[in-house]
Amino acid sequence: MPLAALTPVLNDLLHQRDTESMSNQRSQSLQQSTISSNDSSERKEHLCKGAGGGLSASIANPSSSSSSSSSSLCIDDRNSHATQTIKFVKNENSLKREDSFLRRFSIHYGYRGFGTMVSSKRNLRTNLEKDEPIKSRYLFVRRILRSCNYFVISTDESFLFYWLILLNIFVLYNLWIPIARQAFEPLQRDYADLWKFIDYLADTIYLLDIGIQFRTGYLQQGLLVYDHYKLAMHYIRSSRFICDIVSLTPLELLQTKFGPIPILRFPRFLKIYRTFQFYYLQESRTVYPNTYRVLNLFHILLLLGHWLAAFYFMVSKAEGFVGYWSYPKPVGNFSQLAKMYLRCLYWSTLTLTTIGDLPPPETNWQ
């Protein structure tokens, strides 16, 4: 029993001695390696010093081959060390240098969205002055053109989305209201001042949209262009610019001679391409794209029924409200604006959906 109790103690003592011997051997090997490295460094320094003297001697006496070989070894060591240091410096500089691909496009500045706070305007102004100078005789013109580079609208910004919402309100106004004003005279006569104010406001929004499209950025090889000249030329050379100019044709001036003709605002329909842009932008943002597509289709069907209702009333008016097919003569209850519009809309809905029996047309107009 006492011997069995002493065996674990003896094993622990033997294990401690083994670990101490292993640690001593490791320390001795480390000391030997440090001593050998110091000796090699001293030898290299001695060779380099001797090579310096041997190099001068070899210049005087070209037959000294040993000195030349030692000098070449030293020079090779120095060159290799110098190349290593140069590579290290180049690697550090390569992390800080500007990419050659980005350097090609000096027109791309740091991202400055429309309406965002500019934290480092001073640095951006110095960068703009280093770029290609703006050719103008007047200093204030150059300052204005440089300041325009601060505000560029990105296609990913929320500002463009909200602006398209406001713009499409007036685009839909021009699609829905002028045809109704042309067909139903009480609508135009009773609210003439209101329609005139909204028409001027819609034209102002159209003009502002032209200015905004001059400052809307586009991607060139994956980078957003900020240069004012390139943005302007990109917009002017596009079909959007032609549509915007034609949509603002002042045909309303003919009303001074022929009276109120609201349908003369039909050039404003060309602005519908901005509605398509808003549609795709909204579809990419919404959580329920299928529901949005269904609502858009329903809106198109309602707009088509609205236009057919207006055409139905105008044809009935041209025929003198005669016949079973046309709208009844607007006398008494049939002269109310709501009655006229809803009855015509009901007729157009039946025509589109082919529900129920419709009276056959009797004249060419019908």
C-alpha cells in the first residue's frame, strides 16, 4: 500500500525533469541561432568594408579578381535590399494612389446628391479648379457653372421619385381633364378661372422638369457623370428633349380667336414618357408589384372609358341629340353635369365590356 501511494509522486517528479530538460534545449538552440545570425551579419559588414577597399584597388589594378568578386557580392546584396525596399514603398503607394481607370474620368466627383448637405465644399472646390477649366469671359458665369457641379440628381435618389409623383399629377391632369372640358360645356364654363390657373401651374411644372433633366445624372461605364456640359449635351441629344419642347407648344394662343378650346393642350400628352419612368421606378420600390400592375391596368381601362364617354357625348352633340343611339337632349334632368358624365361613362363601359344590348348606330357619325 505505501509503495502504490508513492508511484504517482515519482511519476510527477520524472515528468517535471523531462519538461525542464526540453526547455533548456530550446533555449540553447535559440541562443545558438542568434549567435550565428550575428556572426553572419558581422561577416557581411566586413565583406562590404573590404569590398570598398578592394573596389578602389581593382580600379587601379584590374588583375585583382577576388576583390572584384567580393565587391560584386556586396553590391548584389545592396541592390537586392534596395529593390526590396523600393517594392515595399511601391506597395504602400499603390494602396494610396488613384486608380488609372478613375483618373481617366475627371468629370466624376465625389457623390453630391441634390439637396444633400455638403460637408467638404472647400475640398471639392479645389478639385473642380484643378479640372479642365470652364471657358467663359465672365467670372460669375464660371462660378455659376462650377457650382452647378455640386447638385446632380441621381436616378437612385428619393428626390427624383418624389418629383416624378408631383409631375405625374399634372400629366394625368392633362390626360383626364381637357377632353372632359371639351366635351361637357358646363364643366368648362362653370370653372373657367380654376382651369386657367391649373393650366399655368402645369406648364410651370413642365418647364421646371426641363431644368431638372438638365441636372439629372447618368451612368458612364458604371460611374455617375457630374460634368454640367456632358449632362446638358446628353439631354439635348436625346428624344426626351424634343418631346419636352413640343409638349410646351403654345397652341392655347388660338383661343383668343376661336374661343375656349381645351383640347388644344393635346401636345402635353407627349410628357407621358415620364409616367412610364415613374411606373418602373415605383414597381421596383413597391412590396407588392403584382398588385401595383393590376391597379395600373385598372387605371388604363378607366382612362379609356373616360375618353370614350367624352367622344360619345361629342358625337351626340354633333348629331343634334337625335335618335335612340345618342345621348338625350340635355334638357331638365339630363342637363346636369353629373347626369351627363355618368350616363356617357355607363355607355362606354357597356361598349368596352360588351355587356347588355346596345342600340345600333343610325348615321355615319354614330
